[in-house]
Amino acid sequence: MTSTHNAPATTTGSELPAVATELARSWLRRMLLIREFENRCAQAYQDRKIGGFCHVYNGQEAVAVGCTAAVGAADPIVTAYRDHGHALARGMDPRHCMAEMFGRVGGCAKGKGGSMHMFDRANNLFGGHGIVGAQIPLGVGLAFGTKYEDEVINGGKSSRVTLAFLGDGALNQGSFHEAMNLAGLFDLPVIVICENNGYSMGTAISRGTTMGHDISAKALAYGIESAVIDGMDVIGVYGAMKQIADSVRASCRPAFVDMRTYRFKGHSMSDPRKYRTREEEERFEKEDPIGRLKSSLEAHGVNDDDFKAMQREVRAQVRDAVAWAERSPVTPSAELYRDVFIERWGPYTGSSQPEMLGGSETVADFTAIDPEGDLL
């Protein structure tokens, strides 16, 4: 069964002159980093260095990179379980990201979360979440929290925008509809972004979701503005998302985005992809977001030698991340009693920061308020 999902979609300006060439080069490098990271994760999974589930992001790199570029560092982000790309796009060190994949103590969650639970408080990434749709109410809650802090506690104007990512399969969860209702009712500054890759695991969107050909209808029901964006074009993603983010920031009203994209691999590493044809995959692979940006940059002086040098640099960085992760100790069983409560209580030994945040075991160091009023 093939999907009726089609890309590209409507979007706003995708011309390179709209952004600086160096900025576009940085996006190309970030997408190459995500692609190489995921390729090495797939290899490590097959070598049994990664356990549990593993959902790689190949093909969807332009979404995470373009969306994060369109917002500020103080704007919260929350996502689902295909989350390695978002973590790297947001600025997580690949070493700590890979160590989490390997279940090592140097990981962003000290090896206790694994593939589906990337979390980076320093970069306002509030995690990947393994339960389908569970992150959407959290994203709406983050938007409520920033609005309350900005307007009520600080007596100013709401100035932050939350990005809440979900897959198209989550559109049918009650949590999505409850969260959309509250976002519209309370005028919350959240952008709900559906990374619409056409399949809910192995079920084509046309078979499992009403209005699958136009999921913006889901937003219309709650009085929320929506947009359809070609998620295979990072320049277009950035341009459209920047306009939406600026509008949400100014109006303090939610928005919904149907981000048309495609995953080149299966739902997870155990997925043989028998539900779609090779012809369909080849059609979408021709729209590879990395290849599209490379082509755009060629007219601005980025030649094949530059591209290959960038690839070599990224491969070396990911090899280093793999080696670093392998050297990081396996998370000890004593960690089962850690991070249950902030402070020591009974058999539970309190909490500590992950290594990438300094590894402090002093509660005050990671529960204090910083000068801008945010929890550290």
C-alpha cells in the first residue's frame, strides 16, 4: 500500500539570496552531521551496540534544522521519539548524544533514556518522548509556562514561542485534540508542527487519518491558523517558519504546520518497509534535502571540493563521537536509585546533573534561578 502523501508542498520563498550564504552553509553542515550520525547509529544498532528501539531521521533533516534556525535559543522545543536530529540541530554535542544511544553514563540522560529520550536543558530542548502524542500537551504546557512567567510573574509581554513536534500518527491521539483545544482557548504561543512523512509506522495516512490529504483541517476545528510547508527544502522551511514564529510571538496565538517530509528509512531499525514501493522511495530520494541545498549553494561558490571537505569533517566528528561514547562507562545499576527524587530520601540517592551540564551533585546548582528568571 503506497501513501497518497505528496511533497513538495506549498511554502514561502526558498531562494538562497533570502539568507546569507554562510548561514546556508552552516545548515548544510548541520544536515550532513545529522545524516552521518544517523548512519552510524544504524550501523551501531546492527552491531548490537545500541539496544531497544532506534528511529533514525534520514530524509527529514531540513525540518529540524530549518525550524530551530527560525526561533531563538530561549524558545522551548519538545518532540517525539524520532529525536536525534532535533537534539543535534538544537546544539547538543554529538558525543553526549551518541553516549545516550549507547546507554553510557556520559549521555545526555546518563544513559538511562536511550534513543527516544534526548534532553538538553541548556538548549531548552525538553526531550524526546516515547509515548505517541504525549509531548503535545507538554509543549502546550511549556507555552503556558513562558506566557505566565513573561506576563504575570515579570509583568511584561509574552516573548517566547514553543515548538511542539509530532508525527502524523499522533494526529489521532486524544492528547493532540485536548492540547489543541487548550492552546486555542488560552491563546498560547505554541507552534504545533506535524512532521508529515505520510506513514503512521507502516500505515499510510490515507488509510488511518480522516482528512489525511489536508490535515490543516485539524487546526481549523480549534480556530488555529495553519500552514503547509515543503519540509524537504531547508531554505523554504526557515523562511516560512520564521514568518510563523514572528507572527505567533507578536500575537500570542497558536499555529499549526503540516510539514510535508519523507523518511528514507523505515519507521524503526526493525522495519522492512514492505508497505511502500521502491519506486515511491526513489521518487522522494530525488528530493533529498541535502542535495537540494547543495545545488542551491553551487551558484554561490560552494563546489564539490568544498562539499567533500565538509563531509570528511563531519565523518571525523561522528567517528570521534562513537569512540568517545564507547569509552564512556556503562551506566551503573546504582543509577536506578538516582534521579527519582531531587534530594536523598530513603534508598534513593538524590539527583545529579549529566556530565554535559557539569555533573554537579549539589542540588542548589541545578535548581537555582538564573538572573533571567529561568530554572537552570
